[in-house]
Amino acid sequence: MGTVIIDLDDTLATTWKAAQKGNRKLLFFFLKKRLFRIVKALILKEDKEFIFQNEAILLLDPSSVIKKFLSQYYPSLPESVKEEACIVFEKAFYEKFSLTDGAIELLQHIKGRYRLCLVTDGSKKWQNEKIDFLGIRDYFDSIIISGEIGTSKKNVRNFELACKGDEKIYVIGDRMETDIRGGNAIGATTILFRNGFFEYERVADVTPDHSVSTLREIMSLL
Ligand SMILES: [Mg+2]
């Protein structure tokens, strides 16, 4: 039958746009609370390297990341303020979070033709919440969440768990260093969706078999 492995964040869903809205609201919240050190750090992107290079962050949810940074900049900040910050982020996030244009058509196209597996980075709770918010759980034959298995998609294991020895495998995702690298490592046909934060042309030592700018283009490749 063959297997299609697909990514959630910034492939099937508009995660980066939603996170940007959450981050903006969080910035105003920090200003209101006069937490200027963390405002400065956010504006100057002082923790950018850590956020994009650290593998552990791929296993976490936004609340854990927000609490981690607040504790780092303000070790004695009351727990209630940290909780409030998490609520501010999540509320704004879900106002903007939705399926990417063409996502349902693509899922319906795959369903029945291939085994469909979602392979996604993030905590078990956060990824499951998003899957249910979008109402797409029933499309998948299996769902592999990094936070649940303990390794991120930077590890080929996450992709190996999904393919179950199928001969024909496709991997669809928006990140070169996870989706495309992992897909290439298991011998899959890889399809890069140029979308979200990673939309810009990236220099990487991996090459996808196909590169598309809309989800609808993928249907003719499967
Ligand atoms: Mg992604």
C-alpha cells in the first residue's frame, strides 16, 4: 500500500502565524507586568540560537518554554504570573491557529491510497491538543509525537517508527533539518513544503526530491 509520513506544524497547520500572534500578546503582557529584561531579550532575540539549535526544545510545549525563560530571567517570579503568561500565549495562539489551505483535500486524497502517519515534534499534551482542535485525528493510521517517544525528529528513529518496512514511502514537511533529512535517511521520496518560519530559501546539506509552495501541488506527486 505504501506510507505517507506527514508533518503537522507549518505543514498541515498554520503554527508559525499563530505563534507570532501569541508572542506579540506575550510581549504586551510582559510590558504591562514591567518585566523589561525579558522584553529586551525577546526584542533582541537573545535566545534565538538556543531556541533553534537546542534539540530538547522540540520535545516541549510553549508553556514549558515560557516558564523556563521567565524563571531564567526572574528566578523569584510568582508561579501565578507564569501561569497567566501561558494563558495569554495560548489564547492568542488558538485565535490564529487553523488548517493550512488545501490540508483537508490533501488528507482526503491520501486516505485509502496510503497508510497515513503523522510524525510531529512537541510535547504529547500540546501536539494532541492541536490535533483535536483541528479535528483531523481520524485521518491518521498512526501518530508519533516526539515528546511521547523521547527523541525529536532530528533523530531518524522517529521516521523509522512510522514506516514499518513499507517499500514506498513519502515524507512531507516544511523543515529541511528534520522532515527532509529524516525522510532521506529512511529512503523515502521527500517533499518540502516551503511554508511558515522556514519559508525562506535555506542552505542545507540535504536536498528534497520535490519542493512545493502549496499543499495542492502535492496531490499530483503521490
Ligand atoms: Mg513543521
